[in-house]
Amino acid sequence: MRVICHPNNVGELGPIGLEPDERSQPVCPGASGHWLTGIAIDMISYLYYSVNQMAKTDSLGVFEQVILTALLTLRDNAYGVTIREKAEKLAHPKAVSIGAVYVTLDRLEEKGLVSSWLSDPTPERGGRAKRCYRLEPAGRRALQEAAVTAKRIWDSTADAWGRNWARAK
């Protein structure tokens, strides 16, 4: 919060309507011993946000958890198409686009949770290589933490709604 000093905001009272005493100092520079009678708040800093200002989080989003789970189960056969197929099974009934898979894989790679490499070119792909993905130890730990949290949520929900609530659907 920033207090804006304006000639109309000075008077004989102390800050926020308090009487000045011998320990008080003028609130506004150059206010010549006058005291702030009104406070103007610079609201501009509250009207927008920047992604750069947002706190970094180590927690995973649900789709990131789906992709990491697909990598975990696919092991050495994890590349774009197989990851999308496995993710779609995990996310059923939601559809999963290949674009969303690649964007998420890029983000997970930037976080150091997965790594990728190009395979040898194959004739069945017209001589093109596949980009393969591997779950890194940091990704495995992040997925384990997410699974523990999901288990706590499941247990709490089951306690509240009964153990058979999911089968009723």
C-alpha cells in the first residue's frame, strides 16, 4: 500500500485521526509539520497482477499428475502418441488432445520432472525419430506426494459420504 500525499490531505490531526504527540513525525514529506487527515491508497497495484509476481509452486496440477502417471506406467514406451492414449484412459471420460500433452510435457521438463530424447529414426515413421520421455526421480517424488494427498482426500471423502459413494454413480 502506498500513501499518496496531497496538499488536501494534510491538517492538524495525526495519522488516521490520531492526535500528534512529541514522538510523532509528519506522515507526508514536506508537509511542514502538518498531519495527514485522509489516506489515499494507490489502488493501481491492486488492479492487476503479473504472472512473474505469482509465487512458484511445487504442487502438480491434475493434468500434470495424469501425464506423470502415464509416464510411470508406460516406462520405456513413453512417447507422444502412447502418452496421449494412456492419459485419455486415465482422464476418461474427458478427451485429451495431443497438443495439451506436449505443452504439459514441455512444462514438466522445464521443472526437471521429466526428460526427453530423440530415438533412432525408424522406417515405419518415414525415417523420422520419436521424442521419448522418462520420469525423473524428482517427478517420481512429486507424483508420490500428489498420490499421498489424493489418498488423504479420498479417505476424508469416503468418511463423509460412505465407502461406496463412488460406486453409486
